[in-house]
Amino acid sequence: MSDKRSCDECGATIYGRRDKRFCSDQCRTTNHNKTYAHSNTYMRKINTILKRNRKILAELNPNGKAKVMRDDLLLNGFNFYYFTNTYTTKTGKSYVFCYDQGYLDLGDGWYALVVKESYVR
């Protein structure tokens, strides 16, 4: 029986433990990145959209409270389909948040911009 084993990534001879699958950390990392590239790309895309939304809200709301038109958000590239969480008040108002920056639909195309308070989870 031959003890020669080859790396799952590059095919080089492996030395060391019997259950070792890769010849180096680089090959192990490369294999992991290839295996999970699709899901990482998807998450990276979503995170990019969320960060852009947060940045837009923060830029349009420098003082912690502001009122803007829907068109202003859209012109800046805001995507209403992506957010991190919502918060419904006792009175039934639903705030939508991108991390710590949020908005409330006031109707007639107007939105109130807010910054998440510590009591909002």
C-alpha cells in the first residue's frame, strides 16, 4: 500500500498527517474560496446594496432627522427592496432600516429619515 497522497487542489504530494487533504494553507484556502465563491458573491452583492442604501440615507440625513421625497432617494440610487430590519411602533408606524439609518413612509411620496435609537432592536 502506498503512502503517497496528493493535494486535492494542486495535486502535489502531501506529507504529514494521514487525513491531510491539502499540501499547504494556500491550497486549502484556494479550494475553500472556489467551493463557496457563488454564495460569497451573492452575499457580497447584497451587502453592497445595503451599504449603498445606508450611505444614501446618512447623506440625506446629516442631522438625525430629515424629510425627503421618494424621487430624491431613487435619484441617488436607493433600492427600496433591500433593508436590514423593520420596527413597528405601538401606534402602528413601520420604520424600515438599513443598519442604523431608517425611513418612514409619510405618504404622498414623502419619507421621514431617522437614525436608530438604542431602544429599537
